[in-house]
Amino acid sequence: MAQSAWDELGDLAKTVGAAKIRDLIADDPGRTSSMVVEGAGVTLDYSRQRMDASVLKALLRLAKERGVAQRRDDMFAGKHINVTEDRAVLHIALRLPKTAKLEVDGVDIVAEVHEVLDRMSDFATRVRSGEWVGHTGKPIKNVVNIGIGGSDLGPVMAYEALKDYSRRDMTFRFISNVDSNDLYEDLRDLDPAETLFIVSSKTFVTLETMTNAAAARDWVKQGLGDDADVAKHFVAVSTNAEKVEEFGIDTDNMFGFWDWVGGRYSMDSAIGLSTMLAIGPENFKEMLAGFHELDEHFKSAPAEVNLPMLMGLIVVWNRNFLNCPTNAVLPYDQYLVRFPAYLQQLTMESNGKSVKLDGTPVDSETGPIYWGEPGTNGQHSFYQLIHQGTSVIPSDVLFFNESLNPIGVQHDYLVASALAQAAVFANGRTAEEVKADGVEERLVPHKVMPGNRPCNVITYQRLTPHALGTLVALYEHTVFTCGAIWGIDSFDQWGVELGKAMANNLSPQLIDGAPPTPGQDDVTTAAVNRYREALGRQ
Ligand code: G6Q
């Protein structure tokens, strides 16, 4: 029987995986072109990975054996690939052009998507033009998104990323934490008469969001009077019309989405309303076009030049065969300041799983830990550990060729820093090289850089709404590819759901001294009691 691709990769890990990236680079000048792939305006240079053509071939065979392309096609066709929730996974439908056709369970979902998009555009235009006014007749100057997790991280990341395209005469804020400090700090200098809240919650029952939304409603009433028309200051984004109505938001001012959009895959649905208000409907459409272009690439590009497929396979190689438990995300662009946080949710909530689709335990490690910060800032803090720590940390270094706001040669310095770091990650610095610099003997071991840290360099021409769309879709499908290889459900989040239920159980105990829930552990009960005592509640 032929050896499986997985086993072949295990063997290759002992040979190619044990090689030095600096030697792989030196021995194969062809890597500078054979390991650089372009598509949808993205260039992926993976020549600094600890792999060669034989590893790539085996990874591509692994993708075939694990049916990645079939699962991808099933997703695009609307099959219920989210098996534990029995749902289709169709964030790709959010960015289909109006002319496309996609029917799911007999429903033309493209028409539904565009109906919502048109309503969003109309609403955004009215707010941005000053036509939509608050209770006192003043136009809206401040937009506050209230949401958490998937209903927050995408919007805040996109707002930060596309700030250069945003209305500078408007203020955009994002309240997520149930910690009242978050709400306090975001509202303290705003005038309720000029403030619009977007309550973003797929379920409209999430503790944090509903609590913050109620507090925001009180804040509006306090500022504008008890009989103020708060409806002029609240819109909702949700799949739950009943709960929206119950909260007191007119369902005419509700923008819907569907159960086939996962929270962490929803920034291009109505959850992106704050983004659209910030950058305008045209730019939002450009962003959707970017998502769509990458979707088409994922759907049709041959595996060996398919960017998300390659990136996913590289993650699998580093995670499962080179045993790297974490992955750093290092965007060299200050506008991408929240991109690592956004990616943490996308990757870790999707692929932080221990059982396969059929409920049996996985046969290998799954999703790595993602973390990071923009360069160059990270260079002056945690890069030290990447360079000389005892763990090998692969990274994605990302930059744009052009700066949106060039000043002198600053952008050249930025790119020089990105490439310099990538070079050290890959090649390190040997003792000989350190000695050749005249370093005194006793310091040589301290200045040696082991290198051999795998690294992708991802580049774009310019940070545009379109580019951001392709970037997010690139990672969405990278995550998909990994999940398909591991055979897990990348679209459920039972750990998150449990957290929500647990908080709902404990809150009445803290507030009213309700009895512990059956089966609650003593340590938790003791902590609840200590908290109540500290506040003089018992
Ligand atoms: C995302 C997760 C989770 C979710 C939040 C908010 O994939 O399911 O992060 O987005 O818990 O949920 P609601 O939008 O329902 O408030």
C-alpha cells in the first residue's frame, strides 16, 4: 500500500524539516520565484519556510487525500458543512455580485443579501448626509457599535484599517466589554443628541451586548429626557427580529443577516454597518469586491498556486510536522493595529477544536495560537523571543508597497525593517558571522541568532478597501483549509457558548445571592461568596 501523504510528511520532517532555512535558500536560487505566488492583488512569498518542493508536493497530496477541494466546493454550494449546528457556511455569499445565482433550500440568497445591502447603503447615505436626525433634530456625528466577539472585532478592525477612507468629521466608537469602564470611556465626551447606536448581535441575547445596549438607552434618556424618541438613536443588526422588537428597536431599523453567517465571518454582512457608515457605501462595495475576488481565486486557482490553500498547508506543516504551537502575525502597517486581534478570533475560535466532524478525537494537533502586533513596534518588545527564545515561532510578515500617508523615507524604513526581520528569522546569524564583526569571544554565544524561524512575507500594493477584503478572505480560507485537513468543524464554537451560559448562571448569584447552580464547584461558590462579602452584600 502506498504511503499516506501524512506519513510521507512525517519522514520529510526528519530530513527537510531538520534542514536550515539559510541552506535551503542558499542551495536553491530558484526559490525566489518558485515559492512566490500572486493572485487577487496579493503576493505570498513563502521562500523562507522550512520546506522545499518535495514537502510542497506531499502537502498538496495531503490536501487531495483529505478532500479539501471537495469540502470547499461543498461550502460554496451551500451544503450544511457546519455539522454540529446543521448549517450552511456561506459568508462567501455576502460578497457575491447582484448578478450571481445561489439558491439555498429553495431561497435565492443573493437577492436577500443585496436587499439588505441596498437598505444599508440607503441608511448610511441618509446618516452621512445629515438627513437622518436624532430626537432634537441634530444630525448624527457619533456612531457607536455595541457588540462583542464576531459582532465587534471585525467592525473595529475594519474601521481602524480603513480610517484613512473614513469620515473624519464623525466619531466612531466600539463598546464590547460588559465592564462599565468600556461604556463610560466611550460615551463620556459624546452628546446623546448626535449619537447613533448600532446594537450588533446575531442572537440579540448576548449578556454583554444587551447589558450595554440597555445602559446606552438609559444614557440617551438621561441626556434627552424620558420621553425622548430613542428609536432615532438606535438601530439593530441581528438575525433575531423578535428580540430586537422586544428591546424597543423598530424592526424597520433592523438590518438582518442569516444563520449561515458565523459571527467571526460576519464583518462583510450587516455587522459591517459601522464600517459602511465610516467609509461610505461605495468603499464598502469595493471591500466586498475584494473579498469576492479572493473567493473566486480560492474556488478556481490550481492548488499549487492557490494562496489560501498554500497558506493553510504551510500552517499544517509548521504545526503538525515542525511542532510549532504558535504563529505570529506581524503587519507592518499601523492601520492594521487590530488585525492580529481579529485574526485571533478567526483562527482560534474556528480551529481550536479537539474532535473531528464525527465526534471522535482528532489524530493530531489542531489550530495554533495566533498573536501579534504591528511592526515595527513589536520589534522593540517580543521579537527578542522569536529571535532567540527556545520555541520556534513561525510568522506572517505583511506590508504594503505604498504608504497611504508618505512622509520622507519613513515608509522605506518600515519596509526595510520588515524585510530585515524576515531575513533574521530565516537565516539567523552564525557564530562565525558574529565573530567576523569583531565581537569579543564571551559575547559570541549571546549574539548568535539561531534563525530557522519560518516566515511568510505577504505584500500588497496599497491598503485599500478592496485589499482589506482580499486579506480577510485570504485568512478565512486559510483557516478553512487547515480545518478541512484536520477534519474538524471550523464553524461552531461550543466553548464560547458554554462561557455565555455559565455567566448567565453566575450573575444572579452575585447580584441577588441566588443559590449555586446544581453541580457548581466549591471553589466557584467560595469566590462568589467572597465577592459578595467584599461588597457588603451578605
Ligand atoms: C463568533 C462567535 C462569537 C459571537 C459573539 C457575539 O463566531 O460566535 O464571538 O460573535 O459571542 O454573539 P452575538 O452576535 O450573538 O451577540
